[in-house]
Amino acid sequence: MPGQTEGKRNSMQSFYEKLIKDYDLNLNHSGVSGERLAKRLYELSKIGSMESGGVTRPGYSNEEKKAKELVIGWMKEAGLSVRTDGAGNVFGRMEGRTSGSAIGSGSHVDSVPNGGNFDGPLGVLAALEVVQAWKAEGFVPNKPYEVAIFSDEEGSRFKVGLTGSRAYMGQVTREELENFRDQDGKTFEEVIGEYGSSVDAYLGANKEKTEIEAFVEVHIEQGKILERDGQPVGIVSGIAGPAWVKVSFIGEAGHAGNTPMIGRKDAVVAAGMFVQTIETLPKQVSNTAVATVGKMDIQPNGVNVIAQQVDMIVDIRDIHEDSRDRLVSLIIDAANKISTERQIEVKININSKIMPIPISEDLQERLRGALNKYDIEPIRIPSGAGHDSMILGTEIPVAMIFVRSKDGISHNPREWTDLNDCVKAVHVLKAFLEDLGEKGVSR
């Protein structure tokens, strides 16, 4: 046990040392401090730390709560007034030269099991670093500014993500919560009670929110485009909305040795044809559409038994709703065609559809201006993953800034974003927020 503890300590120490090893001190200007950002990323990495160097901070866990409390302390040190709503979302507010609606920025601090140290925390700490920079410069933004930490973005606790931001926007029902169970069988009511809130308070989070004029989220790319193009920061062009379609091919079970190949009704063969067809369909609707079969169940799942049934979930995404829905139709048509050809039954059900969120051209152009200020080539990238901004974007203008990810790795202890890139993202965010505060946001 002592050896394990020492190994964990060395792993965390090396994380900090690796962050600052090649840091360019010339990036410390306009009140922004790379060392401060590195220290805070390091301090957060200690909460829920794993031997692997990753972290485990499930939503509504003690680890997530401790991470929030740590950031709350930093918020208060920076002079922000802090409030926490019934969903556990945290908001640090800096008043502006004028009153009224605020500009917001932030992300989350929960993680997937054995996840990385940048997904979520970088967005929170970048938003807070802007406050620190303004304080150092003696700058007061034109509009109020709020730094947000949303609860349970990853959804590892209940297998349903974006729980905090959905409560904030009033998009969760009591009936939905009644079906939530974590891996230990605890209900949402039990978990939120242990966390220090209640179902009623959680559902009332929407009534506690202040008016937000626009929201900006900094997030690691979780892809390889910026790395391929040699750029530290990019502009998100839209956030893909997933549709999950359950497809079940139902054939006829039989003995693998005694059933002739001719006339078999093998559900696995149909499923294989279907998966292969899916790969060809996204390009027919757009260059940003994707479709994936990541979950498949075979029944009866015996070595020497022809499968009677295969159930699978097709994850279908695009940043535009019309092309995403055209892809859903093409995939359903493909399943029906294969069913007819193979003379087996197919059952299809659309389990969920989440609206994609396009980023307005105005906000993308203004972000381009912020990148140009720092001689960064503006690359526009669609986000295939869900983010809290996707939920807020159903009602208010949102923008996202991607930061380069090494090898595109995320949700993994090897997740890495260079400190130089992180600090460049802070400078871009700062310039963009100042522009939004002065000129406002058109809806």
C-alpha cells in the first residue's frame, strides 16, 4: 500500500512538471498566468486520482463535490460572488460596468471512470483565469460575467449525461429522474440527498438561474484536426445532436452443425450486412455526419448456435438536424431492405433524438477575429461530442473554442493538452469575451 501511494504521488507530481516543462513564459501577459493555470489543473488532478495518472470523479460524488469546493475557493479569492443551485451547479459572478444579462463561460469537473485531466476542468479554469487577468489589469467588463461549473456532464453515474445543465435549462422531468439508478442500485433521490440537495431543489434549479445573454465554452478537441493542421486553438462550427436508433434483426435459431447454409435465417449475417452498409451512408447526407454501432447483443449467444436475434444501437450524429434526420431515414431503409433480402424480421425504434446546435456565423466570425489577434489560423471544426453548451444552446447563443489534443486521445489517462495551447486558448477567450461584452450578442 505505501508503494502504491508513493506511485500515485509521483504520477501527480510528474503531471505538474510535464505541464510547465516547456512552457513559453512569453505567454504570460495581459494578466494571464500559465503557472497559475498549471497549478490549478494539478490541484484538481489530485481529487479522484488513480494509479494510472487519470481521475475518477463521477457526477454527484464526493470527488466531484470536493473539486467544486476547490474551485469555489479560487472563485472567492478572485473576488467573485458564488452561488450553488439545487442541481449542484456552481456560478461565480463578476459584476460589470452595466447591469442586466451576463456573459457566461465554463464547463464541468466530473469525469468518466479513469478519465483525463483536461476534459471539463480546462474550460472551468480558463473561464476563471480570464477573471484573474481582468483583476490584474484593473479591467471591469461592460456586462456581468459568470463562471459556471455544471454538474454531472459526463453521465457516468446514471448513464445519462448533462444532468446539471439540463436541470439549469428546465429540461428534466420528475418522471425521468424516477428511472435513474446508479451501479449500486441507488436512486437519484438517494444520491442527490447524500450530495446535500433534493429532487425538488434539483427540479427547481431552472427558477434560480440568472439571465445569460451568451455562453462560451473552452474544451479540448478530443480529435486530431488541430494537431494535423498545426494550430493550438480552433472554432467549433456546430455541436452534433445524436439520434439513437435501436435495430433488432430476428431470425431463427438452429444447430450450427446440422443446419444447411441454404435457407438459414441468421440474424448475425443480417446484422453484419447492416453494419457494413451503415459505413457508406453518412457521406450521402453531409461531410459532418457520422454513424456508429458501438453496442450489439446476440441471442442466445452460443458458440454452436445460429443466432436468433441481434439487438444493436446505432448512434447517428450531425451538426444540422435536417441532414441528421435524413441519415436516420437512410439507415432505417437499409435495415428494412436487408430484412426483406434475408427473409427475417426487423424491429426498429428511435430511442432518442437531441437537437443539434449550430453556432451562429456572427459568433464564429467574432471568434475568428480573436484568433487573428494572436496570429492563429482560424480552423472550423464540428463537435461530434455533447457538451453543456449544447443544452444551453437550445435557448441562448453559444460558442465553443477547441484546444488541440495530443493524438486526439480523451476519456483516458493519456489525455493531454500542452500548457502553451491552454494559455493561448485563455487569451482567445479573454479577447472574445471582451468583444461580446462591448458589442453585445445578436439573437
